[in-house]
Amino acid sequence: DGLTITGSGSTVRGLAIDGFASGAGIAISGPRAAGDTVTANVIGTDPTGSLARANAFGVRILNGASDNLVGGDKAAAGNLIAFNTGPGVSVEGNLSVGDQITSNRIFANGGPAIDLGDDGVTYDFASPRMGPDNLQNFPILATMPDGSRQGWLSGSIPSTTYRIEFFASSAYGAGGSGEAQDYLGSLTVTTDDQGEAVFDVPFTTPAGMP
């Protein structure tokens, strides 16, 4: 691994980490790794996001690391994670929970942008679930007959507020998964007593991007 965090309260900011072909650019590992922040780094690529300088993983959270932050509330706090041979961000192990992955640009990796379990795209309607970050579902977006777009989040914790982030990308990711090339913005939704929320999509997709 390029950098391994095993303690709490660390901040990794503004680094370029690449070329670790058998490991992660940044690994956050173990039950003592809590409350760490990884922000505004370039991982697996150059600052323009056009050159491949791959690691095996971009960021890997595992072995019970919990309540860590990859990115931040604003776009400038996000990491640029691209061209790694595996997932952009992987969260592994049932005890690795509460880890936030937010405002990052993650695209053109060999695996999904965010992989819960390092086993490909995870989608499971059942709730509650046990697994990394509780195997949080991703929302489904649909274009309505009038051209507007709506979203649906299901299988989540009832009566809970979630931050939904929107991205545009030039292509889909591994296995048809969503990518996160260009950050558009976010909104918050609150699930009902069934763990579901329906919302309008307030952003327009740039031309040429799905």
C-alpha cells in the first residue's frame, strides 16, 4: 500500500499517490482506524485525471475501520480517484461501518467506483443488512414522460436522513455501475417508515454524458 492508516484522527490531504500495483493508494485498516479523513488527494492518476498511474485499489477501508471520511461536504474536498485496476473505493468487512464517501470524482477504475465488500455491485432490497457500511443501497433514477427525472431510494434505514449526490460521466463503470466523473451537487432526503424515499432530480445532465 502507498499509505496505511491504523490509528484515529489522522488527515491525509493534497497528496498524489500512484504506482502501487499490488496494493491500495491509501488503506485505512483496523478497529482503531476511526475518525480519519482522506481529502483532496489524487490517487491513481495525474491532477488532470487524464493519465493512468494505477494502484490496485484507490482507497481501501477494511478490518473494522469505521466512521472515516473520504472526501468532504464540498467539491473541493473530494479526492480524484481514477485508473486504478480495482475499485475506486472499497469498504470491506461487517465491522467497517459509518464510513462516508462523499464529493469525490471516481471514474475509469477497473472495479466499481464504490465497492461494498470488494465483490462487485451490491444491491439488496432487504433491510436491515449486515456488511460493510451496512450494504447501503444506491438510488435508482428514471426519466419521466414529461422529461423530468425522479429518484427512488429503497432498502435503507427507516426515518433516516441521507445525502444523495449526483454525478455525470462519459461512460458507465464496471458491470454497468454508475461512475462519478463530474460532481453536479447533492440533496438530502428522509426515508419513510419503510426505509424508502422518492425525490426529484434537480440537476441537468451535461450534453454527451449519460
